Amino acid sequence: MKITAEQIERLHEFTRQHYVEWYDLQTELVDHLANSIETQWAENPKIAFEDALKIEFKKFGIFGFMDVVEKRQAALGKKYHLLIWKHFKEFFTIPKIFLTIALVVGLFFFFKLVYFYGIVHLAMLAFFLLMIDALIYDHRKRKKRSKKTGKKWMFEEIISGFGSFFAILIFPMQFLNLFSNHQDTLTNDYLLFGISLFLISFGLTSFIMVKIIPSKAEQYLKETYPEYTMVEQV
């Protein structure tokens, strides 16, 4: 006995009912469930489809599909971090390294001429607002694409995730606060250069997360999911 198209749709519905809302993970689970049910039928052709489904679902344990979801999130999260690192390294290779050096040196001399903390906090606020605007724009674009296809992809959500950016935003604030009561230390050129390098690195990382990778989202989704192109064409 073979799984029918209607039963495949029922398996998709079943995964959604158990909090798997991403099409890529639904497809993987549906394929697994379908193969397992057909294996049960090969041993006992009289078993009902729903009974075979319940038997197979019990094998996932009391947490159901949650372990599968968490493992996939971890794997795709690692893939995403490797993408960030890949793009970050590009800013330290020719010809982009000249731009990176110019930014670090320019920031270093700028800090030597202005009141450090006042200007940095204003700059951080402006940078934060720009990043929020870019995140909102990308979120709307992703929502529109999801509405068009009726499908959600886990890697797309990771790429467009708000949480990662907010998490890294806290760190430079804490870093700068370490020196807020020690302004005499800012006469040390080595320290000031290190702060400049850190802030430029942070800015590049944020730019990669909020602008570069989301702008290439479709490319990375097609590389990750062979079926993505077919779904987009529907």
C-alpha cells in the first residue's frame, strides 16, 4: 500500500497541528511519517492510516516534534553564523580591506578630536534607528512573500530574525560603559584604536546581519532548499 495525495495533505495538517509551521521541516517530517506508515502497512495491511500515524508519532516521545524543531534550528543557526563570518572576512580581504582600514583610522582620529562618550552614544542611537528601519523593511518584504506562497521557511526566519541583532546590540553598550568613568584612559592611543576597531567590527557585523544577508536571502534559500524555487513559482 502507498500513501495517497490526500493522506500526504493530512500529514502536513498533522505537523501543523503539532506546532511545526515551517514548510521545509513539515516536508521532512511528512516524508518520514509516510515512509514509516508504509513500512507498517507492509507488515500489517489492515492497520488504519490514523492508527499507524498515532503509533509513529508516539516514537517522537512526550515532546512530539519539538526535539526535531530544536535540532533543525541549531543546525540552521550554525549555518547562519558561518554566513556572517564568511561576509565579515570579506571586509579584511582586498579590496574591501582598504575601506575597513580607512573606517578604523578615520574613527580613531575622529575620537581624538571630539568628546568621546557624547558623540558615540549619539552615533549608536542613529545607527540603532537605521538598523531598525532596515529590519522593519525586510520583515514586511518577508511577510509579503510568505503571504504570496502560503509557506514559511525556518532558515528565512533565522536570516530575518530580530533577536540576533538586539542581542549583539547590548554588547557594545556594555563595552563602552566600562570606560565611562575613566576618561583619562582615553588618552591611550592603543586603547582608543582598539575601541575604534571594535566599533567598526560591530558595525560591519550588524550591516551584514541586517542588510547584506537579507538582500541575498532568496539565493541562500534556493541553495538550502531545492524545492524553494518550485514553491515560489506556484
